[in-house]
Amino acid sequence: MINKEEFYNLVESRQSIRKYRPESPPRDVVERILGAGLQAPSGKNRQNWRFFVVQGTKRDEYLALSQKSWLGIKDILKSKLKPRLYDFTERFFFTLGEAPIVVFCYSHNSLTKDT
């Protein structure tokens, strides 16, 4: 258990990463991160998270979809974002920050009990 000071130090040291190393993290690191994500709060504490880790050819296929989706929103964003943010956003849609893996997370909700 961490104390309040350690907690605040952790929160204050948080960083946003937008450019990634080219090598994939070891599988055990990814699994540990996903395990921590499973503990995240959820509605009614159902912990109904689903994760998809995409890498290799599937990551490249997603990148192509990301690039294509940019074409559908770029004009709207051009009028709403400052030029520097627009340029950054476009680069990210086209490179994903060079991330070697992409993790998709969603909450699986249904009217019936999860199976």
C-alpha cells in the first residue's frame, strides 16, 4: 500500500507519451499492464473490460485505417484546431507515434450476464 505522498508523487510525475520506441515491449510487461487495466473502476464494478493487443501485420492494417479515417475528419479539424495541433494530429493519424503495438480497450456491456 502506498502512502498519500507516494500517490501524489506518482500522479504528478505522469507523462503523456506521443513518440514510442520501435521495439515491442516484452510480453510479460504488456500482460502486467493489461492486468493493471483490469483493475480499473467500471460501472457497477463489473470490471467488464476487453483488451485487444494489435501488432505486426494487424497493426499495419489498423494504421492504414487510421490514415483513411483522417481523410474523413481533416477538414472539420482544420477549422477547429490551431495549426500546430492540427499538424501534430495529422502526423499521429499517419504514424501512431511509431508505436509497435496498439492496445484497444472497451467495456463489454449487455443486458445479460457476461459469458
